[in-house]
Amino acid sequence: MGAERKAENNESRWKLSLDSWAVVVALLAALLIRAGVFKHIPW
Amino acid sequence: MADVVTVPQVQPVQPALRFLRVIPGVLLLGAIGYAGKLLEQNVGAYAKAHHWTFPNIEYVLWAIVLGLAISNTVGVPEIFRSGVATYEFWLKAGIVLLGARFLLGDILKLGGVSLVLVAIEIVGSLAFMTFLGRLFKLKPKLTTLLAVGSAVCGVSAIIATKGAIEADDEDSSFSIAAILALGALALFTFPVIGHFLHLSDRAYGLWAGLGVDNTAEATAAGALYSDAAGKLAVLVKSTRNAMIGFVVLAYAIYWASKGQAQAVGNKAAFLWQKFPKFVLGFLLISVLATYHFFNKDQVGALANLSRWAFLLTFAGVGLRTNFRDMRKQGLRPFAVGAIGEVAIAVFTLGLVIGAEKIFGF
């Protein structure tokens, strides 16, 4: 039981918050634009 | 051999399944947002072609109104709910990408001014809401939640504080409902007052960032006025959001000292845990843009991507606002919130007008 809780704690320690996911996704998108994968985003 | 006890377990939702579950709602956000964009383009052109006098209504308002109409008539079916809840994610991603349109110098200059105003606004709002809560004999923790929600950053601040001061679920849903209802009202009243007072884009953006509580509503209220006002509202609101950790920490220590919440162990870890990470992402993109990591076309592409993310957010703001649910939450917390919000709106308007005269922006 203790080991399970420890594993759960370890797992949740590595879980990203919604905030952090938004930053990761936005930075990834910015890098893809910088790398020229997406050349033009229309509006 | 020991007996085997079978404990019913809740199976964790697989990431792939979780991803599939959000797709319908995200598509709904996209459809409503895009419909708003088409309405902005076509209604104006149609009115012009028929020589009608019709105000130019931005996609922001169309998307919110369409979302509100669905939410308050047919309601949002269960299948769409997980996806609609992602609007917060799009908001934060959009703010990070918006960093490309700010040069570091602008952030330091405007951020410096807004930091002073934000500090005054937070202290003034916390003091006034606490006074009102006592006057209306609200429960002390409910007063704390309403005060933090109005002073710092709406729903996120209430959720962060609820955990730290061990407030009841009922108190937090009261406060969230009051803040959301008042945010929805601010969305429609702020631009009208701004135009009535002929506020400049900068003054209005500052006011929206200081006076509107929830980040999504502050972003929308700014964008409803003008693009420049929207940019500034996001900057000021992000400065306010950055203060969340300090305010929550102060309240956590206060309630722990009264023996009504757990003591805070590592204060630095507490601050980092509560700090909104999207503010760091916004600053990072802005630093990269300042040092020409992106060329002009790429900055344009990032700005457009940010607009698409906000488009989904605005649709979500409308869809998650249900006036019937809000009415169920009771009148007293709403009355305290409403009186407080009006006072804070007037107070922050005075601050902005004063700052405009002093700093001459």
C-alpha cells in the first residue's frame, strides 16, 4: 500500500499542470514556426 | 496465505481516451469562434451594402454571445463538456504566444507602471472586500475567497486559496459563481463605459486588466475595445496573476496562525507551486522576439496563432456562463461581490486616470 502511494506520488510529481502544458504547447508551436514548418498562419 | 481482498478501483482515464473526449468540445469552441469571425466580416459588409447604420461588432462579442445563447437555451450537452473546459488551456497558450508582440522594453516600462497600480489595487480591494464581508456578516473564509477572487485573478485565485486555507466547497462555489457572474457583466459594461469616457486604448487596457477579475473576461473586455487595449489588458492582468502566490501565502499563514489551516512548510516551494507558469512563458517568448529570434513574418504567424487560441477562449467564456446556475448560488455573496466590484471598478478607473496624468501615456 505504502509502495503504491509512493509510486502515485512519484507519478503526480511528474504530472504537468494545465498552465505548464499551455506553456509547453505554445513554445513548441513557436519553435515549429521558427523552424519554418509552419510558414504562414492565416487570420 | 493471507486473504486476498479485492478493493474496487477507479480506473485512471487513459491519456488517449482523455484526448478523444475533448475533441467534440474543442470542435464546438472552434465552430462557435469561427462563426463569430464570419459574422464580424459578413454582418458589417451586409449592413454597409444596404446602407444600414450598424455598429462594427468584433468576433470577440459574437463568439461570446453565440456561446451564451447556446449555454442558456439548449445547454451544453455532456459530450462537449470536457472539450469546452479546455478554454483555459487555449487562453494561457494564447497569452504565451502574445508575448511575441511585446518587446522587453515595453514590458518593463508598462509592467513597471502596472506593477505599482496592481499593488495599490490588490491592497485596496482586499481591504474593501474584507470590510464588506464583515458588514454583511459573511463567513470569514467565504469573505477571504471573495476578497482574493476580486483582488487578484478570479477563479484561479479562489481555487488556489481554497486549498491553502481549507475552505468549504460551498464557500468556493459561492465565490466562483459571484466572480463569474460579475465578470460576465463587466464584459459588457466596461467597453461601454470606456467609450463613454473616451478613454485612450492604453488607459482602457490598463483599466480592464486591473478591474476585471477573471483572466478570460479581462482579455475579452480588452479585445472588445481595441487590439491595442486587449494587448495591454493581458499584460496588466498577467502582472496581477503573478502576485497570486504572495497573496495566497499571506492568507495561508493567517489562517494557520488561527489554527484553521495547515501551516505552510517550504514557502519558496509554495510560491513556485502557485505561480502562474504562463507568465514565464509569455516573458520568454517576449525575450526571444526582442532579440530577433523570430523574423517579422514569424512574429506575424505567432500573433495570428495567439488570435486563434483566444477565439476558442472567447467561445468558451460564453459557453460556460449559465445564468440559471449562478442564480441558484444565493444573493448575499453575489451582493457583496457586486458592491465590491463596482467600488473596485470606480477605484481602478480613478487610479488609471491619475496614472495617465502623472506618467502621460
